Amino acid sequence: MTIPKVMSGIYLTQHGGPEALEWRDDIPVPQPGPGQVLVRVLAAGVNNTDINTRVGWYSSDVTGATDAVDQDVDAGGWGGALQFPRIQGGDLCGIVEVVGEGVVFQPGQRVTCPINLPRPRPGHPTGFVALGSELDGAFAQYCLVEADDLYDVSASPLSDVEIAAIPCAFGTAENLLTRAGVTSGQKVLITGASGGVGLAAVQLAALRGATVWGVTSPAKTEVVKLQGATDTFDRDAELPADMFDAVIDVVGGPMWSDLILSLKPGGHYAVSGAIAGPVVQADLRDIYLRDITIHGCTHQAFDVFGRLVGMINGGRIMPLVSKTYPLKDIATAQADFQSKAFAGKLVLIP
């Protein structure tokens, strides 16, 4: 099989606005070493984290919402400072093209992988690296991945675009639900319920047998209900107190203290995002006197994504994809994503 020496893709050249994204036709195609796989990218989803990394929101110097970063930062990636240029893109669906020594995958298999790649080590059992942040990702024609991070989804009835909409949103959602211990019969509140992670969490929580409420705008209520929610609350609505067994949060911001109060005593709060702002205020007595457990959720254990792949191959989950774009139109896709005009996922095609 002849692989070209160069490929087209998007370089992130610095932290900043859309001008930091550079389309290139001369990016060297990476060559797989032992234990590695060269994947030809079929589709790549758009996520908050792509934009957060571009603007440098992960820096501790940034304290505002994800759509309001207007400062220079040095260490704005998931794991600190990025190596530029970086190819972003944490949502991968592709075809195995070339394998390195010792790899059991075969050319032609359709594959995907998590965005958060577990790298536990002594003293740091929750270590990870992020595809598209610490490692080059899927916003190019080819992507180099460790074979141990890949999963075969050749048997799935889902399309390439649908599979590319799953890793970040559904992986994050399944991890949140797992960490919060959501089980059948529980009542669960999900913030940002019309977004990628939120809609995935609604669908997956309903599959677990939970009764689900979402927080979203009135215009997107029906979309959230179609994914399995019983009802929704408007973003500015007063939440009922002591109602939920678990809160799944990707929003944070000013409503944080109300989310804590909406939990039953002994309830679980799980968070993996803060699009409305990472700095929150609450009364600690509302947490410790009511025995609330708080879960920070980024590291994904291997069994979390493995369980998700079983659902992908079994056709048990279905992401909502609102629109696709050529990869070259990434700036338009990210602007549409930030507009919140679309429910679910947007996907790029190389």
C-alpha cells in the first residue's frame, strides 16, 4: 500500500482565535513505529475542548466562561503548555492503513479511540494524555495512534460520521455516569443537556434505567426529551431542592450552588466541564452536612470506553449529528458550534 509523504490538515499554530488555525497541504504523514497504527481519518467531531485548547482556556490564569477568553496564556492545553504546531481533533473515526511491528490490527479495519487516553503510572493512577492536545489528533487526513488505544468498530451499524460524534461526548458522559454511580430507578439532572456531552448523558442515563431531567433552553426541550429525558428546566429556572440522586454537570458557573442544593442528602455531583465559568461559589455546609460526594471526571478507565464500544458495535446508542462540514471549513464549524444554534454534534470530513 502506497502512503503519501504529505497530507492536508489543520495546524493550530498558537493560542488564539480562528486565525490560529492554518490549513496546510504539506504536513508530513507520520510513520508508525512498533505498537503504533497509522489511521486514515474518515470523520472527526467538533468539541468544546478543541476550542478551549485553541483559546488557552485550560490555563489557570483564565477564570471566565469558555466563550470569553481574551488574554494571552502560556500553558493552555489539558496537560499544560502545548507543542506548536499541533493537529487538534479528539474525535476519531478512521480506517487502519499501516501497522507497526507487533500490532494485531489489520489494514481495512474501522477504528476509533477515546479522546482521553489513560496513562496511569506509579503515584499517578489517573494519568492521561489527550488526543489533539498532548498528541496530534484527527484534524488531518491521517492520524498516528498507539494500537493499545484503538478499538475496532467495523461491526457497528453506525455511519463513519456517527461514530466520529461519539468518543468525546459519549465517552465523557459514560465516565460521568460511572463515577456518579447512576443506576436504575435513580433521578438524574443533566446540565447542558442539548449539547454533545449532555445529550449523550441523557441517552446513556436513560439506558441505565434512570429518570432524567435536563437543563436546556425551551427551544431545545423536545430534542432533549427525544433522547430520553422526562422533562427539562430552563437555564434560569429555580431548581427543586433535595430531588436528585445525581447531578451530571458540564456547565458550572453561577448555577453551581443551586445544583448542589438540588441533590438529595448523600447525592453525587460529577463534573467534567465548566462552559459557564470554572470559578464557582457555594456554602460548604451544603456539602458536608448533607454528605454530598463531588467527582472530578477526566481520566477514563479502560473499561469505560470498552463498555461504550460494545454499545457502538451493538447499535444501542445513536448520536444526534446536526451538520457536517469539509475539514477546510473548520472555522465556520467552530463558529456554528459556539452559536449554540445546533443540538448535538457537528462533524468535519477531511
